[in-house]
Amino acid sequence: MDYTQHLLLFVIAVIANGFSALAGGGAGLIQLPILIFMGLPFSLALATHKIATVALGLGATIRHVKEKHSSIRLLALMLMAGIPGVILGAYLIIDVNDRWAEIILGALTLSLALYSMMKPQLGLEGRLLHRDMSGIIIGAVGLFIIGFANGALSAGSGLFVTLWLVYWFGLDYRLAVAHTLIAVGLGWNASGAITMTLLAEVKWDWLPALVCGSLVGGYLGAHSSIKAGSIWIKRCYELVTLIVGIKLLAG
């Protein structure tokens, strides 16, 4: 690849990860299909994309940590419940039909957009929900299932985590996005990247541009989400989930 193609990869990564950091997921909507369009087979594109998205989590974490508004306990729960699911999903996706997996994920993602739209007040104000033992266990099971989807496909699974944190634990969208970007963007994606590296080849010479773009996009998107109110993040979330769902269903 010449320098213009590397510059294109960088710009794509900035845009994809910037929107993802603002909405709480969806980087795979733009970045993964473009890697495939540029000539990489699915498994190679997925492994390369997984590694690059770790930089998204790093960039977003650097910005969100400055605000000191994340819960260490909730982040620990997300990591302990989600990472085993991520690893399991990455292993099992090898034997699963990609198209059927995309259709199922697309239908579920589209349902997220419709559910959020039908609940105008959802996630605008934070509440403490399901913080007892049974609530935490159910919350952990939900995170494990979403982690499995994250490991299997990298196209909007972070959006599920964001809504799950809003719906089940009562976070507003701003805090939910912050926790998603730290736990999923950094912790889950790192474990998925390591697993995929062991299972599939990686296009290493494409990674510098993708990693730099993901880092910049993650930071800028996180900064935008902090400055924006929950209502704007909610609208952005609904738009991204709607587009991701339609894109996955359309193929």
C-alpha cells in the first residue's frame, strides 16, 4: 500500500471510531466492511479490525478517566462477566455461517433502535436499579451473552452493552457510553484481539494507520460524548443502531 491508502485507512478509522465513541458502539459498521471491500477476507479483516479497536478503547479511556465518573465495581463486573463470553465467541465463530450470524445480529440491533425510540425518557436520567445480588447475577449473564456476540462479530455489539447498562442498571446514556468504552473498548476488545490473533492471520502492515486513527477517533468521540447531554447521545445511539441493524440485514 502507498501512503495515500494508509492515509485513507487513518481517516476511515477516525470517523468510524469517533462515531462509535460518541454512540457507545458501531465502529464495525464502517471499518470492518471497508477492510473487506479493500480486499481482505472476512476472518483476516475481523482479526485486523479487532486489534485496531483496542486503540479506540484506549483513546476513549484516556478521556473518560479525566472525568472520574466511572464506577470501578461496575467496570469490574463488566470485565469479569464479559471477557469469558468474548473468548468463547471468538473460538466458536470459526464454525458458524457468517451470513446467518449477521442476520440475527442485525435483527437484534434494529430492535435496540426501535426500543429506545419507543421509550422517550429512557436513559435521560440515571437511577440505581438491580444492585442487589439477584440483579447483579442477571446483569452479569446479560453481559456474558453480549460478550459472546462481541467475540463472534465486531459489528455493533458495544451498542447492546450501552442499552443493557441503561435498561438494567439504570445508567443515563452518558455514563453508559463511558462504561462501555472503557470495559468493552479496552478490556473486551483486547481479549478478543488476542484470541483472534491466535486463530487467524492479521494484516500487520495495515495496523499502524488503523491504530492511530482509532486512538484519535476514540478520544475525540469520547470528548464529544462528555460535552453532549444524554438526549443528544440517545439520538446518536438510536441513529447508529438503526443504521447498523439495516446494514447487517442488507448484507
